[in-house]
Amino acid sequence: MPGLAPVHRQQSRAESSTHLRRIGEIRQFCKLQDEGQSLMRAAMSQMNLSARAYHRILKLARTIADLTGSEEIQSAHLAEAFQYRPKLMMG
């Protein structure tokens, strides 16, 4: 049927509040200890990683931590996640 416009539903305050709470939970869930933050900072600068790569490594480290039964992402989890990055062929 030509001429039909999409129907947009406005998000209620409760839905918006729930969404923001979930985002906060995700951020807390992936929070790094000081040692992990230092490792990520060093790797970001040495490997010249993008923000996308940072988040992919963080998500993989969270998965590794989950598989080992750890509540927090530890440096060992980050190190393992970095090992799965494809190596660039030079030269």
C-alpha cells in the first residue's frame, strides 16, 4: 500500500529508565580492575587498536572470565583475549 508512513511508538519513562539501568549493569559487568585497565591502555597504544577492537577484546575477555567462573575480568583473561587477535603479516 503506497503512502503508508511507519508508526513510531514513543518510549515510556519506565521503559527508558529500564533501558538505562540495563546499560549501567552492562558497564558494571565489564568493569576492569586497575591492572586490567593498565594492560588495555598499553595494548591500545602499542597495537594501535580502534575503539571497536577495544570493545571486542573486552567482550571476549568477559566470555573467558565467565567460562572460568570468575566474577571479574582479570589480566589473564585479557591476555588470552589478545592472543586470539589475528596477527598482521609484515613485509
